[in-house]
Amino acid sequence: MLGAVPSVASLPTSLRDALRAGADLELAAVDTRSTPGIGGKAEAAAARGGIAERLDELQERLFAEGTRSLLLILQGMDTSGKGGTIRHVVTALNPAWVDVAAFKKPTDEELAHHFLWRIERRLPGPGGVTVFDRSHYEDVLVVRVHGLVPPEALPTRYDEIDAFERRLTEAGTTVVKCMLHISRSEQKERLLARLDDPTKHWKFREGDIDERARWDAYQEAYADAIRRCSTDVAPWYVVPADRKWYRNWAIAQLLLETLEDMDPRYPPSTLDVPRLRKRLADER
Amino acid sequence: MLGAVPSVASLPTSLRDALRAGADLELAAVDTRSTPGIGGKAEAAAARGGIAERLDELQERLFAEGTRSLLLILQGMDTSGKGGTIRHVVTALNPAWVDVAAFKKPTDEELAHHFLWRIERRLPGPGGVTVFDRSHYEDVLVVRVHGLVPPEALPTRYDEIDAFERRLTEAGTTVVKCMLHISRSEQKERLLARLDDPTKHWKFREGDIDERARWDAYQEAYADAIRRCSTDVAPWYVVPADRKWYRNWAIAQLLLETLEDMDPRYPPSTLDVPRLRKRLADER
């Protein structure tokens, strides 16, 4: 079956409602150290096992149902925790049915195509869950901050993204978009921590420091993109991410609420169990 | 750097040595309920956290090193636990750098190509780990049992597989091939258990019962393929798999020994840490 009617109302509290961004988003007004929806670190730790167990079951149902899919988009400044989220949250899912796609600087081939071309190729198949580490939003973020597209091209891109995501959702893919929102000073601490730890040097790029000079321009680009592309069918969630434990809990909880809402079902069984059992019993 | 000299000698015991299959393999002589290399279920449970932690670190090093890769091939009869292994072992790894490829009945497009064509497209990239749920070995197993290739074509296929795997290993991919070895009666129990559990009906196919009539032919095909294609560069391991806890421990341990042997290293740091630290400190 294709899913029961979603019943958000049945959830006692909804983190999705709390974190959903609207057309009135003011990023600077979102406290990056806040922890909406949960009492504290201990409460998040206590909830972890239960969330993982329910995610596991719901994901199996989604795969068994085999018609719909889930796309989790992670965006955020360098060091905001996209990789950490994948390490700590996505491991709750069955790796057989998860694909993680990291979108880096486009290749020559990718640049020669429309910006959605490389995205299209990594969409989830029926029953699958795909996680985007960066996404098509880079084409209205870094590209805008670095002036790689003229400002007058942005409205068209937003429209194209809206139309693209609408098509995805109409075809059965639920899209969850999360901005991991950290403060400029938190990023500085994390960059310094990477310098302190030789096992983290391999992921340090001096360009990350250069980009900090453009912090405000990035925040503006994020805010515009989120305001413009947070739609009913594909909402944006702004996740306070200075606290890693909160970020991990929040994304897991957002995934859980989304999957509960999708309410995937095992397909109806068509097995003639007594006959099959007899076949096995009657074997030599 | 491209890895230090492997030091198998430094391992107190090697499960790889215990489970490696040679040209003299007699599958029927391998007790599917045996548990070589570990005292029992409690000991395996106690080892689990430590193995997962070391796998995590070694995998990060492999990715950071960025030159080599790991390919885990899982083969086995229906219900032998390929999916369970992925669920319970592969989750120890960072999903960002793992790809799971399930090879099912070939599509028309795949059939129109050489049998290695679809395999080639799913090989790990530099630093990556890929898990094959079934593999190119299906083309000397199910295809042989069902007479889809003439017997005289098999030696050529074995040679092609050997040459293919040799090329992979020479290009930096370590290949670990595991046969999950269950007994015919254990399979019967597992099929009955699936019939008992309505949430498992979606993965039950009556064809699985039909195939049991060909059990001996499959065992012969497996034994021949393993004897013929267990090479120094890409050995086969026969993993007793009637006990799920043993199977999970053994595959995790085989992965661990393999990664320890590969000994991936973080690339040498080229960062001028004091200067970078000063840049961050001097910011407005």
C-alpha cells in the first residue's frame, strides 16, 4: 500500500514543527547553542537506543514496501558536522539500503551539465534512503558567494530547485533538508581543534580559513536559499549545531518523525504458508 | 605513503589462516556449526566493541590515505546470512565511505555485456570500502547449476575472474572473499522461521524451496569455484555460518586482520600549524 494518511497530530511534540524554517527566517536569531525539544545531553543519550531501534524497523518497512524513498540533505558551513552526523546517525540504518553521496567541487563533466544533473544520478531508488553531504544547494551558496553566477540568475535556480524537489516528492521521495547551524566562534574552535590533532590534519584545508572572511555572505546566502526553498513539500529545518550531542539527537529525531509520518508498510503477504510449510516438511 | 610491510607474524593468532580455503577444500568436511578461533558466544560479544573501534580507526586511515581500497565479497546459499552480516558488521564502519552493492538477477543491459561489466561499475574508489552481496561468482554458481553456460565455458570464466582480481589487487584493492557456509537443515529451519514471521514474508520466495533440490549441485559449484579461485592475492575464506554470532564475529575479525595487515596511514601533514593558528587568532 502507499502509506496511510500522515498524522502529525498524533505526535505529542514535533521537532519538525519546532525547527522548520519559513519565509520569515532570521538565521542570526537562531541560537546555535540552543537545544529545542530535549531537556539535555543525558535525556538525548537515554533516547538514543529507542530512536535507533525504531529507525531500524521503519527503514526495513520502507525497503520492504519498495515504492517510496527518503532523501536527507545535509548542508552547513565547514566543520558544522555533516560528516559527524553521518558517522553517528546514519549508522542506525541498515547500510544495505543507504547511499551516502558527497558532492564536492564539480568535475569538468559535471560542470558541462545543468547543476541538477549530478544530483539526479544519486537519487534514492525505490525503498532506499540517500544522504546528501552537500547538495544542489551549493549552486546557490558557494557559487553565489564567489560570484560564479550573476545575481540575476539566482531566482531561476531557486525556481528550478523548487520544481525539482516537487517532482521528487510527487514521485514518492520524501525530502528532509537540514542546515547544521554553527556560530562563527564555534567554527574557529573546531578549526583550532583540528590543528591540535595530527590525525585530523588530512581534512584541514587552508581555504577553510579564507572562507571565514566571507562568513556573513554565506549566512545571507543560506538564509535566502532557505527562505525561498523551504516549501510545504520539502521543508528546511535549521538545526542548532554547536552542541554535537544535540545535532545528532535532532537529526535522528527528524528522521524518525518523518519516517513515522510516511508510515511505510510491509506489502500484504501472498504466501500460502501451510502449503509452503508442507513442502519443506515433505522434503527428503 | 603506500603502507608498511604487512606483519601477519605480529598477530597472536590469525583467523585468516584458520579459515582460508585451498585447492584441497572439501566443503562437506567443514562443520557449519563450528566456531574456530573463539571460545564462545560470550567471548565474541566481549570482543565486539574493541573490534568495532579498531575497524573505525583503520577505515578512517584508509580513507585519509586515499590510495588503496577494500572489497568484501559475501557469497552463500539463500538465508546464509549475507544481509545479516551487512546489518551487524558493516554498521561498524563509517557509512560515508562504504558502498554496498547487491547483485541480483542481471538486467537485460547487464546480460548484454560481459559478466564482469556490472561488477566493474561498483568497485570501490580510492580509500573506499565496498561490500558485494553476491558477486561475479554468481556467474560460475547459479549459472552453472541451471545450465545457463556450457560446462566447458567454466575454466575460461575462472581464469577471467583470477585475472580480474589480480588486476584489482595490483591496483591497490584488497579483496576478501567469504563464503557463509550453512547446512541444508539450518537453511530449512531459517525458511520455516521466515514463514512463521509475517514481517519476513516479503523476503520469502517459493523459488528458495525449489533451489533446495539442487543443494548438492550448488555445494559442488561452490567448492569448485573456491578451490579454483582462492589465490594468494585474493583468498577465499569459508566461514561456518549456522551460528549467527560466530558468523558476525568471524567476518568482523577477518576485516580487522585484513585492515591491520594493510596498515593504512594518515598522509604526512604538510600544515604549517603555528602560522595557521596565528591566522585564526589574528582574525577580527
